[in-house]
Amino acid sequence: MRRGDAAPSARARLDTSRHLALDDAMRARTWYSQWPMPSLEAEAIVLRHHPLAEADRIVVLLTREQGKLRAAAGGAKKTKSQLAGTVEPFNHLRVSLWFREGKDLGQVHGAELIQAYPGKGLDLGSVYACSYFAEIVNEIAPDGQPNPVLFRLLLASLKACALRPPTPALVRYFEIWALRACGFVPDLGRCAACGRPVAGEGFRFAVASGGALCRDCGGKAGAGGVPLGVKSAEALEKMMKLPPEEFMILPFGQTTAAEIEQFARRLLVFHLERRLKSYPLLREALQGGV
């Protein structure tokens, strides 16, 4: 304002504020008009979330219908929001999502909680196990590619954690089945070189080539790989047939447990090309440290 000009009246200032408010409302209506209706109604499990602005979050979901998706959950941090407490990690939901054409980040329009996992009153081991399972899925699942087997595996494993504290057998089950669901574990019942059944004699798994080798073929090839004895091979065969809540309570000897752990861990590191952050806490809990 130049010297000598009259200061704006209170009425003028009020009119200006109203115009600015109308402009903001028009911009908001224009933005929301780009999301005319939910483009996807999905069953989902929340893998993780991270902050977006002051009151919002970005959530990473594994959906039964469309695989892994990312969406902004507006107001999720506000206590009175319909999304507060709903889009939390490991929760099983029904969600309505908006997606603008050509964009991979959607908008959560609504969410209904089906079940919260691992539930109340359980030990830290259950929380660590759920966190580890979600981290594996987040790393291994490509965006926007449906994988019903992986979704069912995650949901069944979360339910198993709600029934009883997790066991090393459950963790191995999830690791190997997650890799299998994404095509990284071939048939373990036969030698990849000669086709001979190996379940009754054990085998050596060549991690780089991704195949089981019988004792003869493994010796001829001079492959390093991961050795699995007869009992370990039998345990893997049972793993392919049983649901997680049944496999997790099977007793295994120390040698068998160690061989299957080495097998699963080597495969995970090879295919993910990094070590998972949540595993050390889980392993400590499974060993009685928590």
C-alpha cells in the first residue's frame, strides 16, 4: 500500500477472505472431481504405512484382487477420522480405493476392518512375526500384480499368529511358501538334473540355478548349494501339503530345523539381494530372548 492510500475497511478485508475461501473450496472440489467414484473395491491387508503431511498417511496394501498397491489415507492420523485405527499394519480390511489414470498412488475412500492382527494380549514374538511376514511380502511382491496364493498365505499366517505364539516352523513355512508363490522355489520332490525322487534320500539345493540335486548329480556337478538331509526333505514335503497352523506345531530336531533355516535364509537373501530388518528381533524372540 502506498503512503497516503486509505487502509482497507473491515468489510473489504472480510470480502477478500471470503473470496480466498471460495477459491480454496473450488480447488478442493476440482481435485476431488478427478476421483468421481471408487475405482476398486478390494479385500486387503495393510503391510506398512508412513507419514504424508500432518494428518495423512501413505499405506501399502496387499489386495486379493490387484496385488500390492499404494494409496494415500487422508486424515488417518486424526483420532476422529473414520480411517484412524483402521489402516494399521497387519489389519485385514475391505477398502474402497480411487485411482487416477496413469498414477500408481491411489486414494483411500473408505475402509472397513475385518480383523486386527495379531490381536490383543499376545507376546512380542507374534508382533515381530507379523512384521517380518509383512516385510517379506512388501519386498517380494511386485506392484499391481495379483497373487492370490501370496494373499492367502499372508492371511493364514497372520491367523496362525493369533492362535498361538509363532514357532520357527511357522517362520520357515512362510519364508519358503512366499518364495514359492512368487516362482522362486521349484519342485523339491525330484532332482532337477535327472528327475529322480529325492524326498526319501535328501538332496542338495543349488541356490543360483534354483533346483534340487540328488546325491549323485550334486556330487558330479560339484555344486556347493545347501545340503538337506532325509528328515529335512520330508519336512519340506509336509510343508507343501499342510496349512500353516498345522505345520507350525510339528516337532523337528535341531539338525532339521537348522538345515531348513539355512535353506530358507539363503534363498531369501539371494532373491531379495538384502537382509530384512525385522528378522533379528524375531529370531531373538524365537530363541527365548523376549
